[in-house]
Amino acid sequence: VLNLEPHVLKIDKSITRPLGDSDRAARMVASIIELARALDAKVLAEGVDSAIKATLLRDMGCDMLQGFFFSRPAPMSRLHATLRDDADLRALTEFS
């Protein structure tokens, strides 16, 4: 009996880095998203460094995005202020 019930599958930045230039990276992302859906888990993509990648990953079905496009490491209070002040960034982070 397999007792694994992941809540989130995380896509490593080594996979997202070539996204947009690599069909293989796109296939890997799509496969991870498909696996997550089969497990009723969310998908977090790390290493998002551009608006293009953020949009691509969102459109592919990622639930959460993380990376330097959004912010360098910072205190939570600074993140809240950034989201409050930046409508474009807020729109990318508000998935429906």
C-alpha cells in the first residue's frame, strides 16, 4: 500500500529555466502538472524569472509561482506592500 498523499508538487528551477526554448522542458512541466492533478495536489513552479515564464506556467496550469520575477528574498511585509502597489504583478499572482 502506498501512503503518499502530497499536497504540492514543486517544479525545480532546473526545469523551468529553459522553458520557452525547450520542448523537453515544456513536456516535463506538463507531465508534472498532469501527475499533480491525478494526485489532487497543487503545483508550485520555482525559478520564475520573467513575465513570459510566469504567463506560460500559469497558462499550463501551475497553481503557484515562485522566483526572482516576483521578488528577491524579502520580509513578508515588503511582499505585501509590493503586491498592493503593483497591479501587473498582482494580476499574475491572482489565479482563478
